[in-house]
Amino acid sequence: MLRSVRTKIVAAVAVVALVTLGLNAAVGVLLFKEQYTRAIQAQTLTVGRNLATQLRQLLALGIPVDELVGFDDQCRETVDAYDDVGYAMVVRPDGRVLFQDRGPAVLPSDAELRDGLAAGEETVVLVQDGSASHYDALVPVLGSDGETVAVVRIGVPVRAVTERVHALTRTSVITAIGSLGLGLVVLAVVIGRLVVRRLGRLDGAMRAIAGGRDLGATPPVPVDSHDEIGTIALAFNRMIEGLDQSRREVERYTNELEHRVLERTRELSTTNETLERDIERRRKSEAALLQARRDAVAASEAKSRFLANMSHEIRTPMNGVLGMAQLLSQTVSDPEQRGWVEVIDNSGRALLSLIDDILDFSKVEAGKMTLALIPFDLGATFREVGRLLAPKAAEKGVRLIVDYGPDVPRQIVGDPGRVRQILINLLGNALKFTEHGHVLLAAECLARSDGRVTLAIRVRDTGVGIPASALPRLFETFSQATDDTARKYGGTGLGLAITRHLVELMGGSIRVESTPGEGTAFHIQLELDVAAGSERDGGRRFDGQSALLVEANATERAVLARHLRDAGLAPEPADSVCSALAAVDGGKAFDFTLLAADLPGLDATTLTRLATAHPDGTRSTVVVLGRDPSGPDSRLSDTSVPLRFIARPFVARDLLDTMTLSPERDARDHLGSVRASSGVTPSLRGRVLVAEDVVMNQKVATAILRRLGLEVDLAEDGRQAVERWRGGQYDLVLMDCHMPEMDGYEATRRIRATEAASGAATRIPIVALTANAMPEDRAHCIQCGMDDFVAKPFSREALSKVLSRWLGPPSTDATPTAAVG
Amino acid sequence: MKQRDRHLPITLVGIALASTLATTAVADPTGRSLRVLHVMSYHAGWEWNRDQLAGFKEAMGDLAVEYRVLEMDTKRDGSEANKVRSGNEARQLVDAWKPDLVYTNDDNAQLYFAKDYVGAATPFVFSGVNAEPGTYGYTGRDNVTGVLEQEHGLQTVRLLRQIVPDLRRIAIIVDSGATWPGVVERLRASLAGEADIEIAAVDTIHTFAEYKERVLGYQGKVDAIGILGVFSYTDASGARVPYEEVLRWTAENSTLPDFSFWGDRVELGTLCAVRVSGLAQGRAAGEMARAILADGRAPSSIPIAPTVKGEPMVSLARARKLGLAIPSGILLNAKVVKGFRWDS
């Protein structure tokens, strides 16, 4: 109830009105009391005067006071005309009472009379008459001679005022409450009609709409006035009208939408049916495709297996072919026959390379290419690749330059075999298409942080170049720049495709730039982990020392000068002997003199002169940069100056190491290198067990091993090999992997198991000899307990190099290589 | 009216026209002052006439009125010739001056002047008329209305009763005038409700001697005497005795309280009377005139009626002579005549 607007307004008005009326009544009563008191006093006096006047009038008629008849009645009648008169009396001066009325009023005392008579004036005083108080008026009546003939005394009780005040208060309160109540009722009715009823209509309309009544069926709220509520009602009606219109719009849209949905549903049903038919067809098609894929995968796997088998099967006889060809080349003395043997050897190696590419490509295609992640020396890989291809470069008269600066990390984590493969592919490719000039293999450290390094590897040649139109598909499978290229240079077109795949597998990228007639550059960018503990190769410093660098090839001279500067040296580049001599003759002294071995005009005398030109007599340390791994040619052998020799290509670290070799070591190396250059074949010592099931390979291996100075025993399978090992004293086992009865892996495991069981202190080296040339094959071999790996077909050098690691020193003092590194 | 007739002087009475221009500020609706012709039966110095005119003017209030007064002076000259002549004068004045209303006093003015205008266009208002309106043909006529002068018999008896509480039996004395039977009859009618008052006798007296005898005869027989008709007594010689002498003899020789209805009787020793008020008569007539002139009412729509409130008068000298104490209330509310006229 209290929440009603009407109640609130009525309550508020009631409170305000009550307060106002209350205050008004209080003030009114107070004023009334004051004025009524005055009025009563005045009335008291008036009554007194009236009686006095009447008495005077009667006396004026000449009637003696004592003879007045009916004066009492006249006075009573007069007094009766006034309310509230408590008492009235007319008293003669001698105290006789002419008239007395209303109650036992105390007669005025003589003193009072005297006072009143003497004063001759009217007085009104408040007198206490017993328990009641009166306003008491004394009015003297003067005779014709001015003497006082009587005194009129009128008393009006104070109670009259009090009663009137009380009556007025009661009346005021009752009237106020009555009028307030009536007013509030009227107000409530008015508010009810003007506000509540109209708000109620609005509320009803809103509730009806909230309750879900149709907007269209909602009658408008009557607007019976243009006051605020009327305005609200008008706005409400407009809102409802707007809402109804919106609802109709929505309904129309909904109907339209439903219609459309129905249409679309029909269309969809049709489409669905079509789709279901299509899906059914596709399902069948997919099943067929799946089957086709399974077939294809199976075929691919079969192909891979076939290729692997083929590789193995081809390598095995090729091992025999190449091995025998090599043996022949060393035994045949007829130059023509030697040439034929060489053709056989080259053709066989080309065939092997082809097989390797096909095998790799097969793996790429089958998605089975995986990468090893092991720490390895990238510089060494650069050097090995360079040296591997150096003979071919030399053959074509092309300078092969390796630029591996001291700032490039040595040890990185990756797959060394695949890196090597990439480098060989690109470098081989470059050499193939370069007839003159140089081929540069360079590594550069682009960025290094937090154990990772971003490397740029470039292979740039001065070859024929590639037409721009051929560049986009250069890395595609079976792609060569032109058909002419294929005819002229041969190749399968798989090399670059495999290279790109390997680079991408390593997370890197490869691109090519080329200008026909000027050359081609391949750029590889790789981000690799640096092996833990590996530091920059710039540890060796030559701060404050100088070097005279004499090199005719400008590119190589610039590369070397940069390497020297990076190591703290101050290089003095010279492009010829004349220039070098001019520098020396000019009075310059160098701590080091680096001389290209193939410099025109370089002889022992010149060399001596360059090395000893120091004014204080100290010699310059001379390093000869040779092209032939066999050492400096005889032109320089007559000098007394100690020479240090380094075969090209080399990495910066190799050169810096050579520059700091001790003179003794240097001398021995020098002698060694001289010996090596004299064609003495190094030999090994020991007894080797060869486990090989193929007779031809047995013969090749036996022949090569024996020529290396080793004793050879044969086993035809793994079981026999294990037995022979148990029975004889061998220094090494060459273990073919694929053999009947028991393969090489099992045989190795058994040998290792036997060794472990017997508690033998020594462990026989087992070197795998297998036509499975892939890195994973090598890993498998190591896992089975083998120690090293020689891929078939193997050359005498390769076999000799591996065996020399495991067998004791050679029977002579000669070392297989004179070169350092 | 006989009392006034008695005073009509034989001498030629000039008609005095007194014109009094209204001095009131309020103009009448037509823009000119209203003309009222006042024709009084007596003269302007007579209190009765003076009071009536004063009451009339008082009632007219702030109306702008131009008055002309014609005194027939029939009290001082009661001759027929004077009455006829003054009536003619009045008619001439009406024709010449064309008043908007004519106000007349007392019966002579009706008889010799006003009754000739019954049915005329000019409205006539009268006061102080003793005769029945039909006497002059006023009953039911369009242009005449007015105030009748009817004596306050009951009030006078009641006044006397306050002075003489034991009043029971009263005797009435009249002369042979034509007026008195009607007066007596009205008195009887008005006292009908007063069960304890008895009119013991009504004597019509012709001579002064008879009067004296009858008055003295009533001493001790009745409680009071109503002395009404005293104008036509004759002495032994047949001469008319002035009514003042009759009344003086009464005051000096009668020990019975007496009463009458006219103020001059009290001055001549009659103990008390409730006289008709000249002012009241004039006021009532003025109100009628005002209703006609200012409010446009037709005279016929205003009933002819007497005034109801009289004026009590007592003679203190006579009361003393009779040994009566007049109650203080009467002394205070009535006109008190302290002495006898012949003493002043």
C-alpha cells in the first residue's frame, strides 16, 4: 500500500498540512487568547459602563436613587445580555447594594470603594476570588454635581477565557482534522482520478503487453489530458504503435525468411541428394584412391627396397670391378692399357655416383630421408671436400679456393655426411661447368648468439652461367639448364634437387644467382647449433707481426689477406715474385713470407732472397702454398731456407697452424712430404681377417691388403668369421655386413659378447665393409659393436686410411701423408 | 386627525412652497435629478410632518432628488376653503412641474388632492393615513401605495401594564368624532388575545361636564382609562373646550392611570402612550418611493401596510402625581416627559 503514488502524495500532503495547521492553530490560539483576554477585559468594562450609564440616565430624570423601581431587573436584563459575566453589582458610596447578581461575590471593601470613588476613574484589575480569578472592573457613577453616587463592579472569570481557548482549540483541532481528512479524501480521489487511474491504465497496458498480449490488439491508452501523464500515454501509444509496426515487419521478414528457408531447404535437399550421390561416388573414388595410394606406397616401398637392393647388388660387383681396375692400374705397365684401366675406373665411379643419387632421391621421394645430429668439424669437412675435388680442379686448370675464416665456428651440430654431400654436389657442379678461372667455396658467419650460428655457405664459379629462364626450375627433379647442358655435361639432374631437399631438411634455404658467361653463385643459409665447448677458430693470434703474401690469383690473395688480418697479422699482398722482391728490396722485413708454389719465376734463389732479406739478419718464416699435396716441387728443394708447406686447398686454421709449427717438426714434415712425393707406397703391419662371401670381393680385398703389407685370412660368412676369430690371432676384422648363414652385424655382436664374457683386456677392431653406403647404415654398424666403416667399392687409399687408424705403425718410418691436417 | 383639525386657524393659509434641491451626489439613471413633490396635510414646522419627511429622505438615501413641498396647513386653517384651495394648488403644481413621484401625508392631502390622481401615470406614495385605503379608491390601483397610520393599541396597553401591573379593567372614552368607532374596534381586536384585560366600558362623551362626571365616576371602578376622543367637547355655553384643557383637568383631577396613542397627549398629562412614529412612517414611505423610482417597481406591486413599531412615551410628572413608580426599564427605553406642557 505504501508503495502507491497516491498514498505517498497524500501522506506527504497530510504531514505538511498537519504541521501547517498545527502551527496555525497554535499561533491562532495564542493570539486568540491574548485578544480574547483583552476583549473580556473590555467587555467587563463595557458591562460596567452600561450599568453606570443606565443609572446615570435614570438619575438624570430626577428620580432619586432610592426610588428607582425595577432597577434590579433592568440591571439583570443588561447583564444577561452579556455572556461570561461572573458577578455584577452596583453599590452606593455608603455600602448599600443597589444591585447584585451572579454568585456570592465579595463586596468591595470600604478601602476599595474609597479608592474607586476617590479615583473617579474606571479600573480593570485581575483579582483572586477564592479559587477563581476574575477580571474585575470598577466604574464610578457620577451624579449631576459630579459626585460619585454609586460604583458599578463587574467581574468576569478568567475561566471564561480559558474555556473559550479550550473550546477554540477543540474546535480548531476538530475542524482541522475534519477538513484535513476531507481534503485528503478529496486529494486522494483527485489523485486517483488524475494520476493513479491513468497510470493504472498505462501499467495495465504495459503488463498486458509484457504478459504477451498481441501489440496489434492492444487498445491505445486514452490520452484525456495534455499533462505529463498524458504526454507519457501519448509516447507510450506511439511506442506501442512503433513496436507493433516493427513486429509486423519482423513477422513479414520472418515469413519471408521461412519461405526462403523452405525454398533453400528444398534446394538443399536437391543439392543434398546430388551431394550424397557425389559423396557416394567420391567414397568409392576415395576408396579406389586409397587403394591406389596403398598400392603406390607399396610400390614406392618396393621401389625403395628394389633400389636399395639394386644399390647393394650393383656396389658389390662394382667393388670387384673397381678394385681389380685399381690393381690393374698398378700392375699394368703399358700406357695404353693403363689408359683403358683408367676408363674402367672412371666409368665405375660415375656409375657409383649415379647410384648414390638415385638412392638419395628415392629416400627423398619416400619421405624417409633423416638427418643425424652430431658434433662435427665443419672446417675439416670444407677441407676434405676441397681436397677431394682439388685433383679434378687441377685437371681442368681451375683454381679451387676454400674460404673458411678463423671467425667461423669449427664444431657445429648437424649431419656431417649430408653437409659433405651438399658441398660435394655444389662444388662438383661448379667444377663441371667451369672451364677456367676459379671456383670459390666460402663459409661466413652471419650471426651468432645463444649457442646458435647463422652460416652463409657460398659456392661461386666463373663458369658458363645459367640462363635466367632456367633458374626457376633449377632445383626441380631431373632438371638441367638446357638439353644441351645435359648432353654436354651429363648428369642425372637429381643433384640440385637432392641438395635443396637436404638444405631445407636442415631448416635452411638455398638460392642461386647466375649470369650467363660470367658464372654462377649458390647461396645457402643455415642456422645450426654450435657444439658445446667450441670456440671460434681465431684463438691463435699474431698481433703485431707482418706477412708478405705472394699470390698471383687475386681472389685467393684477397681471401688469404683477410684471414691474416683476422688473426692480427699485417699482410703485404704481392701478385708476383717481382712485386715481392720489390717490397723486400724496399727495406721491408716480414715475420712470415707466404709464397704460392706455382708463382712464375719462383726458384730457390729468389726464395732464399725473400726469406733472408731482413736487415737484422733474422729470417722470415717461409710457408709454401702448394697445389700438389705431395709438397713443393724440386725448384725449391735447393734452398737452405727451412720451408713449411701446406697443400691447397686449406682452411685458415690450417695455414695459421702451419705458420707456427716448430722447425723440427717442420723439417720432418718437409722430409716426409718430399718422400711422399717420391711415390713410396706406405704399408701396414698385422693380420687381418676378411669376412666376405663374394669371391670377387675376397680377391680384391686380399690383393689390396696384401699390397699394403698385411697378412690376410678369409671367412665366407659370419659364423665362419666368428670361428676364425676364436681360432686365430688377428689384429683386425674386415666384416662384410650382408652374408649368408650369419650376417656381419650378428657376427660382430657375438665377437663382442665373447670378448665381454672372457674379460679380455684387448678389443679387436672390427671395420665394416659394406655396400650399404648410407649414414644410417654406418650408425647401425657402430651400434652392433663395429669400430669403423669402409663403403664398397673401396679404393686402396680409402682402405689404407681407415686401417692405418687401427693397426700399429707402418713397417717403415714413412707416414701416409706429409700434409698437416 | 381631529386633534389637528382643532388647530386649523381660520386665517388664510398661504401655500408655502419650499423647494429643496437635493444635495446628494448620486445622479439618477436618466441624468437629471428625480422630482418628488411632497404634499403635507399640515405644515412643515409640525413635528409629525417634520419626522415623516426626514424619514422619507433618509430612506431615499443617495438618490439625486429634487424636492418640492406643498403645505396644505390644514391644522392651522381647517376650513374647507383652505383644504379645497390647497388641493387645487397641489394639482396645478403637478401639472406645471411634472414630478416623477408625489408623496402625500395624512388624510386631508388624500381627500382634497391625491384621490383625483388614482389611475394616473404619476406614482403616488402616502403615509400617516388613518382611513381605510378604499376610502380614497386606492385599493387595487396601479399608481398608488403607501403607509397607513394605525394606532398601537396593544403595545400601549402592555406599556401601561408594566407601570400598573394589576391592570385588568379599562374604560374607553371618545367624543363624537367619526374616527373613533374604527379606533375602538381595532383596539378591541388587538386586545382579544389579552385574556386578563377587560374593556369595561366605551363612553362617547359630548360635553366637558359629562366628561368630568364620567372620569370621576370611574375612580375606583376601573384600573385605567383610555382617553381617546377629546376634541369635540363643549362647555355649558356650547363652545368647544380645547382638548389641552380637558387633558389638564384630567391630570389634575383623575387618580386613575390613563393612556392614549399620541405623543402630545403625554405632554398634556396622559400617563403613557405608544405613539405612531413619524420617522418610521416617513422611512416606510421613502423605501416604497425608492423601490418605484430606483428599482422600477410598480406601486401596485408594493402592498399598502401600516408601520408596526411604535414609540413608547411616559409622563413622569403624571406618574409622580398618581404615585406610580415607573420601572427603570421603561424610563430607559421610552420617551420620558418629565413635566406638563402648561408648566413649561
